[in-house]
Amino acid sequence: MSADGDEATATLPEDRPHTHDDARAIIKLIQCSQCSYLLCEPMTLPCGNSLCKPCLPSRYKREHVTYPLDEGRSEALICPFTDCGLEHSLGDCSIDVTLSKLMGIVQECIATYKTDEKLGRLVATYTSADMGQLNYDSDDVSYKPIDPESSDAVHTFDTAVLENLKEAIRTELECQVCYQIMLDPLTTSCGHTFCRKCIARVLDHSNLCPMCRRRLPMTPGVQAEPSNKRITHVLQALLPDLLAARQAAADQEEVIDEDANLPLFPCTLAYPHMPTFLHIFEPRYRLMVRRAVEGGSRRFGMLMNNHSGHAQGALGRVHFVQYGTILHIERMEMFPDGRSLIQTRGLSRFRVLETSLLDGYLVGRVQRVDDIPLPEEEALEARETSGDQPASSEGPSAQLDCMSTQRLLEYGLQFVEEARSRSARWLHQRVLAAYGQPPTDPAIFPYWLASVLPIAEEEKYLLLPATSVRERLKITAGWIQRLEAARR
């Protein structure tokens, strides 16, 4: 490649702008690593890598996968990036909205300088990449020598191009939840990018994208989801000062660290997505609830009492179990004597690591418990239902292993309908008014069934440590098998 400029390896004075030297690295930010052209219809894969849509590998039909039943999940591809190489569902691969807008902005910005006589390294390097003349893996770029008399003008020109470019892309790199520069950008399966913490907060309350309202097949904690590598590199390379200021502001935010100091209420079982109704009358828990409401979080942890007395992991023999659910107070009715009736809804599960007392009630350091990522969930179903592995046992439990995840859900829904036709007491209208109709989402159905089914709490508790949708459905299917056997 050749263009107006010095040798790429030339050493510049420390006080000279670095834009001129870094032209190759800057343009590499917007090049596809597969075809070496500038990104065209950029797609970000579930592993966080990005490439042009035409560079996607060939797709194939997936077998033995029924959950989730989202568009595109029946097809898959093998990731072409050497740092990944895993199978990706086509449903998780969408056009990256932010990268697409950035490419359009860069193209418009560069186009305004292409006719300038000073044509510097940045524009020339962009043009070479646009024409397919610059290999992505090549960092050795030679430039035509600059006339010494115009050297400063060319450097100034490159700096002006980059500054205008950074100003133009800044707005597109703001999170549409917090409206600040993205911090640890995470791209959803629908192609929208947000701060990791912002999308985690959204998923605590809804599984819909805040931009397009498409269902997001992501676990709420999003801790296992890779960051968008390309947008991360763009932020670090082009907007480092803004990114550092954003990180500093986030570090200084005075937010209650619920993972380190979560109020705990050993009382009953509670589940994510499900309502829990409580009568608060003990002074210590009246204080706890009041503090949660006045502090703004409106949250506390609910734990079941340890009726069996079994040791709870590293906690030992404590009077409560180690897995619980964070509840959010939705409604509160106060009585003149200080008692209250509160309606809560489960947000997420946690495991207690250690506890202490605060004014008579427990507070604890907890660890959030999330489901395994969807690719692992799908691989588990495919492995158990493909018939390729030998059965570990015979009987009813082995039959459940062979059922698809969708069939396990249908088995549960059919059981509910048959119980309804018999006018089972546990499906009284008052119960349905409180907990709603049986959900058709496989991830939520087990929690609903456990909330209404009259079986031992020790059995229901098994759902809380389970980190697979399929595992929870198999637990509930086992309950149904035993109940149906008892009726015969």
C-alpha cells in the first residue's frame, strides 16, 4: 500500500499528535478479520467477536434442541474465530446495530475529506482497506514520503480527521438505558448494545430488549455473557478519557452493595417471578422492611427455615437453608400498630456465604445464582435426548431423561389441566388469582407449580440450587410421576 506520508516506523517527537502514527491501528478497528474489507453489515456473535454478514460460515440444522423455541435457534454455525470455535445458534447472531451505525458515520466522515489535497494517512489507510488492498493481519504499511515543508500540515490534517470522527461517533457509543458512555458493552441477540450492569438490571424485571422489545434468551445475571470485543476496543482506542471518567464515576456511585450486606428473612420458600405475601409483625422485621423501603432498594432475601437440621455447606448447621430468593416489595399496607401486609415478587436466587446480625435480624454476604448459559442448556438437552449416551438407570427417572425439554413442559401443563378437570383444591380460583394461570415459559413453569402444589417444602426447595431449566422441569416431572402413581 502507498499513500502520502512518512514511513510507518518513523519516530515522531513526543509532543507531536499520535494520530499520524496510529492510522493503521485505527482503521483496523473497523476492518473485518475474516475478509480484511471494512465491516459490511457487521454481526456480533455470542462469543463477542464481530465480522461481516457475508463472512458468516455455512449454517446447518440442529437436532434434539427444543428449548428455547425462538426463531433461528434450530440452525447453527461453527464460530470461525480461533479463540472460540464453538457452535453458535443462528438466533443469537444478529446485525450489530451500534457497529452498523458507527460504520455509516465513519464512511460519511471520511467522505468529506477524500477530495482534500492534504490527504493524510488516516484517509489513505481507510481507502486502501475499503478497496481490499490492506490485509487485516498486516501491520507493516509503507507510505510515500512526505514533502518536509507539508509534514506539519499533513499531521494536523490527520488529527483533525480523527477528532471530527471521535465527536461524530460519541453519541452512538452511549448506552440507551443510562445515557452514558458504555461501560463493559454487552450486545444482545437482537443486536442492541448496552452497559453490562444496565442490561442486567433490565433483565431482573423483564426479558425484553429495552429498545426493540424482542425477547432476550439471556440469563438475568449476564455474568457469563462475553463483552462486545469490537466496541470495547473502539472505546478504549478512541475515547479513553471519556471511558476512564465513566469508570471513575461508576466506582464512586454510592449504591447499596446487596451482595455484601443483604437483609435476610428466614421464613418461607419464595421463587423468582412468583409473588410472596407476608404479614410482618415482629419488631426486628418491621425495622428491616422499613429500612428496605426508605432506602429505596425495596429488597431483601427470603430463606426457608432449615427444618431438617442438615448442614448447609460451609455455613454448617444453621437454622436456615443456604439458597434463597431476593424479593422486591411491590405493595405495602401499614396498620396503626406498626404491623404490615406486603406483597413481594421474586427477582433472583442467591446462596448465602456468611451472615451477621444487625439490630436483631440477619444480614448476609451472598452470591447470585443464575442458570447456565443457553448454549450449555441446549447441549444438555441434545446430549440426554439424542440416544447416543447409555442410560444410567431404568424406570420413571430414565424416561424423563429421554424427554425433550418442551415435552417435559407439556407433561407438566397436561397434569395441571387434568387436575383442573377434577377440580383439585390446590387449583382453587383464589390460588389462580394470586399466582396466575400456568405459564408456558419452561423457565418459569416449575416455580409456578411449586408455588401452588401441596407437597413437602423440602421437595420444592430442590428448585432453588438447580441451574438448568431442564433440570428443574425434570424435578417437577418427578413430583408428577409420584403423585400420579399414588392416585392409582
